[in-house]
Amino acid sequence: MILGVNVDHVATLRQARGGYDPEPATAAALAILGGADGITAHLREDRRHVNDRDLRLLREFTKAEFNLEMAATSEMVGIAIQTMPDLATLVPEKRKELTTEGGLDMKGDFRKISDAIKKLNGKAIQVSLFIDPDEMAVERAAKAGAQMVEIHTGYYANASRKNALEELKRVQASVALAKSAGLMVNAGHGLNYTNVKAVAGLPGIRGLYIGHSIIARAVLIGIKDAVREMKGLIAEARAGFTG
Ligand code: PXP
């Protein structure tokens, strides 16, 4: 099973101050050293975190699978064709949302989504659709001509203890249905160090796509080393060491 690491949150931290620190592309290189099988970045219409420069650098740095998350708009299709990711994942996009809130509207946006798939496939870019764990969405994803789906695990991740098993079963049933429709099946959203095992244990899943929990964990486990390094520099200066 592959793990795609989403580096949007590194870009969000960079945007808090502007400038270049931390670089999502550096985070991507380190994630790959850590064993990530792929890197994901979401270029939003308002460029609130990942920007066009990040995409160019990420494409260059990511020899593993580079997954571009994007809305099914003509601007984004054009950018994808220039960038040539290994995979384009179509997601719905609302300007004010904190993160992608739900799966694609496979009914209302069916035409727009199938047109985007045709254009991307025409340039040899595989397409995955981020969909809710429901039957209609899976069936329409297959009809739209996608190669893959990513089943939204956020409902499971955010469910109360009482409802978690039921939500997990919805994910499981959607994975099985998508497989039987001939689609490759991924899953993602809201997965973390406590809930990942239940999803990773489901049969038929090709890959998991995880962002927030990994970057949040990296911030915490990296703090001791970062402070130690800064203390070392201060101590060297105080000792009159300038080399
Ligand atoms: N998959 C998709 C389609 C997403 O939009 C996101 C969030 O950017 C993720 C996976 C990763 O979600 P999380 O950051 O909650 O791990």
C-alpha cells in the first residue's frame, strides 16, 4: 500500500510569514527519504498555501508519485498539463473552507468532471476523483472515465465512537464497489496516528493520502532538535567561536 504525503501544511506555515521558509519541496524530499511513496499538493484557486513556484519545484524534486490535487476548472487543467503530475486528483473547492469538506458533486458537476478527465487523459495524466463513500458517487466516477477514486475517510475520522464502525463500513463497501467497477482505489482525509490502522487494514486499497497529522507530528517531534541547534549556535557565539 502506498503512502502519499500532503505538504500543503508546510506551505501554510511558510505563508504565515511570507518568504521561503519552510520550503514544501524540501519537506517533500525529506518525506521521500522517510519512505513516502508519493507527494501531494493542492493548488487552490486563491493560492492560499501552495503556489505555482511550489508546483514547479515539487515536480522536479518528486521522483516518486507526484499527485496534484485540483479543482476541475480550465485554469487548473491548463496548469496540470504544463506541470505533468503523475496523478491529478479532482476535488471540490470552496473558497472559505478550512480544508476540502466533502467529495465531488458527481451529479451536478458530472459534465465538468468528465470533460476535465478527457483533457487530462489526453495528455497521459491519470485522474483520480475524490468522492464520498456512497454508491452513486462510485458508479458515476466509473462512468466519468476516471482511472482511480479516493474515498473520503473524513466522515469516518470525525465520527463519534458510536458511529465510527458504521462509517468504516461505508468506506469498506465503497472500496469494494469501486474495485468491482474496475477502478483503482485510494482513501484519505482526516487519517491520523490513532485511526489509520482500521482503514489500512481494509482490503483493496491501493494507497492512503495523508497530510495534517503527519506535518503536525513532524512539528512536535522536531522541536527538541531545533531548539538544541539554536542553543548550540548561541553557546558558540558566547564562547567567542565564530567559525
Ligand atoms: N485527500 C484529499 C483529497 C484532500 O483534500 C486532503 C486534504 O488536503 C487529504 C487527502 C489529506 O487530508 P488530511 O490533511 O486530513 O490528512
